[in-house]
Amino acid sequence: MIFSNDENNLNYIAIPGDKQHQNTTNHDNLQPVAKVDLLQAIIESFVDGVLIVSPQGKLIHANEYARAICRQLMTKATANDVIPEEVWQICQSLIESSELFTTEKIILESEIQPKPTMKLRLRVRWLELSANPENFLLVTVEDCNQYSKSIAIADAKKYNLTDREIEVWLLRRANLSYKEIANKLYITINTVKKHLQNIYAKQQDINNMNEYNFV
């Protein structure tokens, strides 16, 4: 990742309990931490994949989750600074759009399904760094299936679903049809409908209770 390493561009954090320097200025009580280290730590903590790409198509930086997705998208081993074609296509679209609409701040979004079990949502925007004259592209990659699973798990806790209801709800949140859910769980379509009716009823009860408490 390209950032300035100038000492004037450092962040500082306080060191608690340092009695030796209690009477000095705040600046003396601070320990310098390079911005690049902080930003890399933040990027690595993101749930989504994050890539920083040059306008020439070179990968400048990616967090671990993004690197894992890129490895899945690549059909064969490539250099570390090469990005998948699916990602580069949306980057090219942003570059071309920016050439047409020079005064607009554009964010592009696209969903791709490179594999039957993988559905990704890509977002790309310009990343302007004051420490570098060249602009870069910031790409975020969201695993739609993983996002739906996270929502379903949260719903399971919120609405106190049974184990079987959780299984049904996970598949339903993944946009599977009644028939597909029934086949995966080896149950009848009517049983699937019954579980979903129970889930919706529990959701309605909780929502009604929240509305009553709010009033």
C-alpha cells in the first residue's frame, strides 16, 4: 500500500500510567504509530474483502479475505499483483464513467456469480490519497451467501427459533425455494411451509411486543 512515511504524517496514542512524563506536554506523552500500520490493521479487520487497485489494473493491496476470494476466482496460478477479470471489469467501468462524468463522485455496484455456490457483490469507488498524486480504486467484495447466513443466525437468536426452524430459515434466506429446502432437509414441502409459518408468527409476536413497549 502506498502512503507517506513522513514523520509529520504519524498518528499518536497515549501511554497510560506513565508517571515519569505526567507533567510534560501531551505531545511528550504520545507514542508514534505509522498511519500505514493503522490503516492495514483496520482493513484486515473488515468483514468484507477490500482491494486497492491502480488505474492500470495492478493490485496495490488486499486484505486476507479479499485475497482468498481472488484465489477462488483465478482459474490458474498468477502473480500476486494480478486481479481477477471479474473485478477488473467493474474497475474499468468506473474509469470509463469517470471520463464521461468528470465532476461526479461515482460508486458502481455489481453482483456476480462465478460459481453456483458463490455469489459476490462488488462495489468500486475512487480512493484519493493526499500523500500520493495518483488516485486509486477502492473495491469492496461482499459474500452475499455469507451475509444472508449472518442475518439468519441473528434472526434465530432474536426470535428464539428451534434447531429445525434455523435450518429452514438459513436456506430460505439463501433464496432457496420450498422444494429445494424440502429436498435438502429430506422433509415435505408442507413441512417447510409449516416451519416458515411458525417463524413468521414468532417474528410478528416479537415485533408486536416491541411496538407495544415503544408506545
